[in-house]
Amino acid sequence: MKYIASFAFLIFSTLSFSQNNNKITGEGFMKSLLQDKNYQEAYSYFDESIKDKISEKLLEDTVIQLANQLGEFKSIIEVNIEKNTVYYYSDFEKMKLDVKITFNDTNKIIGFFFAPHKEFKKENSLGKDLDIKSGSIDLKGTILIPVNNNLKKLVLFVHGSGPQDRDETTFENKPFKDIAEGLFLKGIASYRFDKRTLTNPESFNDKSTIDDEVTIDVLNLINYFKKNDQFKEYEIIVLGHSLGAHLMPRIANQSNEISKIILLAGNARSLEVLVGEQYDYLYKIDPSPELLEALKKVKEQIAVLKSKEFNVNTSKDKLPFNLSGYYWKSLLDYNPLKEIRKVKIPILLLQGERDYQVTMKDFELWKKALKNNKNATLISYPKLNHLFMSGENISEPKEYMLKGKVDATVIDAIINFLK
């Protein structure tokens, strides 16, 4: 794959400046360049020693070339720092990559280019790295095993949509890490892993389904732990968030080794229904021309998906999220409400009432499906959003950019359910 490298400069520095200042400066530069497209302001971030090698026009041409190849810049997923170089792992419409920015000792940019994402060793305050084989790849994860008061319970975490890491990192928020470490302090072990679509995207192709993305890996993890002498006496509990919760009934009905399941903000309805609602909601709170255009496009894609003409060979660009016909058919063929009625083990289902991605409509459908199930516990939280973090007023995307923690009442509910 050819990566954009329109300009790269000799990088050097003799003294290390504040890494935090570099990080903040780099974020300002990326906002000017990639979001505001203010090339004069972006140019001002560079050190005088290299300004003769670049120009505002070169910056503009680079952004245009970038948009043509990768689509528009969406957001920064993760920030890693290595000496004077800051790696902004960034999400563009068509792919994700690192924007590498190097600073001198006066906090000025002396190096800037695009590169494939570099994985940095996760800094876990608790736990150890553990790679587990699933098919042809190794799932990279973190295992947390309590030393004291070990209750011999192991929770496996299952992510939402997209290429998620083990912590389900969303800007500076890490909901899976919050929950796992909260469980650890109460004697409950856990394993969370980087999703294959993040670490091994080549293993997910146009014929892949929801089972290829999620189900098979989870079943392989369960099999690993049940065959491992260290864990054979542990209860296996599977916790899913969003898409992971949506698929939890499917996973539970394919394994006899799961003792309990936990659904966090799981959609009971099909994904394309949620997608349409989300775009309507976002346009209502921000009626911009860009969102109106995006809304029209996604409604057209949903119409194709629901038409009689749709089949597994329908072109991806005509379908929501540019996902293949095979993938969408696997979602459309799955009925979580029908599947959850077959589940015999205890179920905990939690929902934030301020969640605009998976709403209380889904919670009520789950409640109706489980009304006669005495092993099911359902709880909703008035102030919590999709990440189960607290807020006021209506929820909107910029809320996810605020650093927060999973609400303690949610972690307590999970602990009480497991005990």
C-alpha cells in the first residue's frame, strides 16, 4: 500500500522539551491543517530552519492529496509519544494511520509525515499481556488475575463496532479498562483483547460476516481458557458492549461453557435502523449542510439494503459504512430477540438513558422479550451515555472527547451480578 509522504524532513534535536506541550501543539497544528484548512496558521507551527523547504501551497496540496486517497480526517484515536516525536493515530474516512510530528526544543515542528500505524506497548497499571491463538492470528490482550480474594470468575470483554482496541479506547476514555480494573479490585479476573479488525485487518475481507468479526474469536477464547489448567475451574462470564452485546445471545447459544452474560448498551434492533436514527438525531442537533448531505447518502444506502435488489454481491459503496453484502446479510439474518429467549443462563442488561446510539427503544424491546425470564436483570441509568459515563442534557458526539470514567454504579451492578 502506498502511503502519503509528500514531505519529510531531517529530524534532530539536542534537548527534550515538554512532551505534553508538544502533544498540545501538535493537536493545534492538526486542527488548523486537517479540520479548519487554515494553511497560513498551520505553516506558522513550523520552525524557521525548515520553512524554506515547505510552503502554505505545499500544505494545501498535501491535504487535497490526502483527501483524495484517504477521505476526510475524522478524529484522533490515540496519542503515543516517543522522545520528541508524537504519533497521532488518526481516523480518516477510508483508513487509519499515524500522523507523525517531531518537535525541536522550542516546541516548533521540524518533522511531519504520514505512516502506517505503529503499535506501542500498552501501559497497563494492572495486568499482563497475553496473546491467544484464534484461527490464523494471535489475539493480543491483557489478563488480570487477582492475587487476593480470587473468586475464580473470568470476564471476557467483547467490543462494539469497528476496529477497537482492548480498552475500547474512545479519545481519552477507556471503558473496558475502567470496568476490568474495578472487577479486579473485587477479586474478579478478566481478559480483554485487541479486535482482529484493528491488529489484523487483512483477515477481514469482503466475504467476512459478524461471526468472522466477533463470534468465532470469542468462542476460541472460551475454549482456550477452559482447556488451560490455570483457568479450568473458573466460571466464564462474557460481557459485550454495543455490537458485542447485540451478539451476546448468539454467542451464549453456541457455547456450554458460559455461566453468565452481560449486555451493555446492546441494540435489539437491526444496525441499519440505528444508523438511520443516529443520523436523524445528529442532524437535529446540528443542522449543517455537511450533515444533511451525509444523512441523504446514508438513507439512500439503507434503502438499497432494504430493497429486493439487495444481495451479497451488491457493491459496497451502495451500502452503509462501505461494508460488504456478505457482512450485511449476516446482520440481517440474525434476530437477537429470538435468540435471547433461548438463553438459559443468567443475564444482566444495562442501558444508559442518554445514549443516542443505542436508545431506550432497544431497552424496552429487550425487557419485553425477557419479561418471563427470572434469570434476567435489566437496569437503566438516567444520566449515562453510550460509554456509561455521566453527563447532563442531551448526549452528543463531542461529549466523548471529554475524559471520564465508567460510572461506579455500573461496575457495582456488574460485581453484584457476578457474586
